[in-house]
Amino acid sequence: MQDALVVRRETHISAPRAAVFALLTDPEKILRWMGTEAQLEAQPGGLYLVNVTGARFARGSFREVVPVHRLSYSFGWDGSEEVPPGSSLVEIDLMEQPPDGTLLRLTHMGLPNAGQCASHAEGWAHYLGRLAEVAAGRNPGPDPRRGPAKQT
């Protein structure tokens, strides 16, 4: 797999790993920072389904779930030919950063081309920023990506 087609992001979050993990795996908590509806079954083989913008569903299945440490799930978009459901892989590692913080390291691999990598890198930067705000107890405000059917 070409390294150029891998999205990597690291974000410091001012919250303990358990709080960050809950924001990534609890279907009600994920909506505080991403999406309009979610079905998450955080166990190997469980469903990952998030309506990210109100018009686009990200779909896949959990591959690995190690509470407060690591998640991996297949990922893709309903109705997409370039990145269909389950066609790529997202891995998230959570590392303790004393005194009460977390380093989130995200790797998204299996994307088909540089354009999709750039688009997903931009999306992850946007949503991980919102996650960090929520985890720190702040309101990130309305999601500018949410709205009527928006195609990318």
C-alpha cells in the first residue's frame, strides 16, 4: 500500500482517554462533534454507521476495539463508487499525555487516489478539531458541513 495514499493525523485532546474513547464509540456522544445520526456497535464485527452531514452515510464495521486504547474499523460511503462502504480502514490509537490529556493518532488507509486522500485528510482535520473542542468541555458550534445534500 502506497504511503502517499495514507491519511495520518495527530491531535492533542485535553481530556482523559476514557472520555475520548466514549466520544468515538457512544452513538449519542459522537453526535456532539460529528453527524446527525449514528449506529455504533463497538465490538469486533459490529456496525459503524454515521450520517456525517445529514445526507452522507459513512459505513463499515469495527475490526478491533480495545477500550480506552485503540479502535479500528472499515470505512466508506454509501452510494460511492470510489470509496464504497468498508473499502478503507481507519485506525485510532489513544495515548495518555499527562497530566490529563490524550494524544489521538489516526491513520486512514486504503483510499483509492490522492484526491480522496486530500478530501479525507481535510474531513478528519475538521472533525478531530471538533472532537477536541467537545472533549475539553467546549461547544464547537454548528457543523458547517451539515446541511442539504452535499456531494464531494
